[in-house]
Amino acid sequence: MRKLFGFIAFGALATVLATPALAVTAPFTATLSITVGTFPPVTATAAGTGTTNASGGDASIPGSVFSAGAAAPISPALLNLIGGFAVCGQNLVAPTFNVSPPAVGAGTCSPNAAGTNSPVNYSGGMAVSSLLASAYLTGLVNTMGQAMAVATIPLSVVGQGGTTGFSAFGGLVAGTVTGNPWTVGALTQTGVLNGATTTLTASGFDNRDANGNGTLQIVTNVNADLGIGNLPAMGILTITYDAVIPEPGTALLLGSGILGLVVAGRRRMAR
């Protein structure tokens, strides 16, 4: 009987010391980058509190932690009409963008709200999270440094999956956007527009340790069929967790407590 209790005590202590960390709440920093065709990437950074686990385990970050908006020129102008591209808040109809200076087309979404994200819940190598924003193809910049949108392209399928439609030039041109969930794998997306082929590539990884510390990168690919060609798009979400690692003495103390309980039980049995 004493040997049995000894084995139980040793096993309990060993289990406590060897058990990997369970999912924990942890602070994170993150970067979201969306590249469409050959346009400059739209990038946003965020920080907050999410959950993490050992490499391969679940992870999450809350929604609305990103705020992204950007405008860029299209040169030469597409069809001699579409002179810019922007990403801003969703469900806006024909907004006017303040693009300044007009010569280079650098600007923001003002006066419109920037886009944001829904919660990200990573599990089994994949995650589903919508990008709550729209892409806008804009007309040529006027002398006031403004450009009116000629097409509103919802981006909610980015990182979510599925297909959504849109129209441009008052319904004269119809298109679709097809997106996929986030994955930790490697992706390639190709598009052809104005006779030029563009290929985008990205890959994910999970470099978290047994305590959930480290970096998780997930990627998604998107195809925008504009009716006159298609634009490839790629999203990269990089999340770095800084989980609190228990002191070695804490695990040892817990194991010692279990050992003490087992020994006390053995003494009672001996009486």
C-alpha cells in the first residue's frame, strides 16, 4: 500500500510539472496588412487583450481593435476613368475622398469612417473574421484634391469566406468578390487587369511556445472580379502574444501541495 501511495504521489507531482499551459488571457500586439493588386498595402496596428495557447492551440483577439483607411492612385487611370483606389468604412455610397496632394494621390478616408475587424477566433489552423470595410474605385482627382467613388466593393468576405456582388458606374458594370477564411498555410492568388498579370503570395506560421507566448500569423486570399478583369488580394494578420509565464517555484509549490495531500492520506490509511 505504501508503494502504491508513493507511485500516486510521484505521478501527481510529475503531472503538474509536465502539464502544458491551458488557454490563457494575454496581452497582444497585432498588424493587419491588406494588399490589392499592385496598389500599396493598407496596414493597421492594434494592441489589446486576447487569449492564447501552446503552438497549434486556440487563440483569439476581440473585434474593432483595428482601424484602417487609405487611398492610392491608379496610374495610368483604368479605362481613363478610374484614377484611384481606397479602403474605408463599409456601406458607404459614392463617398468623396479628400486626396491630397493630387499629384501623388496620398490621402485618407476623410470624411468617412475607417474600416475595422470582427473578432478573430483561431482554431484548428483556421480562423473566420470579417473585414468590416469596403474598397472604392474612385474617379479622377479634381482640382480640389477630391475623388468621387465610382464603385463600392464590400470586403466582408475577406477572412470570412463566400462571394458578394457589387456594381459600378451606376450599374453598367457588375462584379463579384470571393474571399476565404484565414489559414496558417501558404496561399497564392493571381489576377489579370489591363493585360497585366499580378500574383500575390503569403504564408502563415505558429511560433507560440508551450505557454502561449510568441507569434501567430494567419493569411487569407481574395479575388475581385471587376467584369473587365480581376484583382488579386491578400491579407496577412500577425499577432504576437505576451502571456504571463508562471514562475518555476509556483508549479513546484502546487506539486508539493498535491504531494502533501497524498502523504496525509497515506498516513490516515496506515492508522
